[in-house]
Amino acid sequence: MRLINLMLWAFTVAFFIFMNLPIAVVVVVSFTSAGYASFPIPGWSLKWFARIFEYTPFIDSLWVSLELAVVATIASCFLGIPAALWLSRARSGWATAVTTFLLSPLSMPMIVIGFASLFFLSWLGLGISFTSLAIVHTVICLPYVIRTVTAVYRAVPPAYEEAALILGASRLTTFREVTLPLIRPGIAAGCLFSFLTSFDNLPVSYFFGSAQTNTLPVVMLAYMEHQFDPSIAALSTLQLALAVVALVVADRLYGIEKMTVAA
């Protein structure tokens, strides 16, 4: 038994190192003083972070990515929360089919979604635009909101809402005072996953790239096709920092344990 536990512990440590070492290398390289990406680094410098703000396409695409992620997350909440609440309490047989359909973007290749969406939205007359990009990002973000809210709401006893209705509360008041506080961790988890998924998405965004709609991952890919300096590592470090900050804020507000159960 001790040998098995030791092997399991060693495997866990090795897996942890295997997954995190490349990320650590990228973070270290972003602080290099050299003019090229290499490890170990010859010295420390912040010049590649300054390069991010000097290169206008990085900043422009960053704002596009942030705006797009916010719009997609809000739209996913407006569509996903009502759908999750209804599907969680539905007893009809086709409710499962509807749930599977709404969650299907999780299992479909992003390239297929992007390619098909480009043709469909162009046929509708939207073409390559921020609106088209927001619609497609909402499609790929929606399953995260539905999945997390459904998981939390199914654990809420219906008696809570029934008691509020019996005591004279309207359905709107019941939702605001009873349901919403109980499902808030699921909403927070869905918003977090949606925002990060939209912000880091490349396959779908690539199909809708233009001078006005290029997102940060698309610009980073185009930049790497011509040169590969440590500014890409610096950008990756900032993206990692954004994800860590979002997780810390979510942990302070709701607790990672509750959000993990919700997810």
C-alpha cells in the first residue's frame, strides 16, 4: 500500500511539473533582457512589457477582446440563466434533448463552428463584423452558463421557492430574493468561464478577423508569423495574470469550493 501511495504521489508531482513548467518558462522569458526568446535568460528586463504598449495592434486588439468577452458573457447570462432554470425543473422527455443541443458547442470542434458560422452569418447579411463575432462567441460561451447554473439549481430544493410563493411573494420577488442568491455561485462560475473562453479564443475569432474585429489571439498569431520576440511571452504572462486575478476575485466573493461544485 505504501508503494502504491508513493507511486501515486510521484505521478501527481511529475504531472504537475509537466503541466506547469512550460508556463513557468514563458513567464520567465517575458522578463528577459535579450532580443530573442531563449531559456535560461541572460538578464532581467521589463522592456518587452513596454513593447506591448508601443505596438498599437496589441492594444487595439486587447480592447476588442475585452469588449467582446464582456458582451458575450452578458448575452450568455441573459439567454443561459432562464434556459437553465426552466430545463432544471422540466420533466418532459425532450428537455434532455434541448439541454444536449444547448451544450453541444462544448463537444464540437471550434474550427467547424467558426467555418459554419461564417457562411451562415454572411448569408444573413452580417458578414465579418463585431456583431457576427459577438453572436458566435455567445454560442460558444452559452454552454458554460447553462451547465454551471443547472448544476447549482438542481441542488436547490423546490420547497424554498414554493414556500415563498405560498407566503404571498410574486414569482419575480421569489426569483430575486430566493432563487438568485442560491444560484449566484453558479452564475459567477459561468461568467468566469465564459469571459476567459471568449477572451482566449482563437479558432472562431480567426474566421471573423478584420482591421476592426481582430482579437488579441489573432493578432498574436499574425505577429508570430513574422517575428518571435519575447513580447509574445509578455502578452501571455499578462493573460495568465488576468486569469489568476479573476480566480482570486471569484474566490473572495464566492469561494472556489462552491464554484468547483457548480462546475
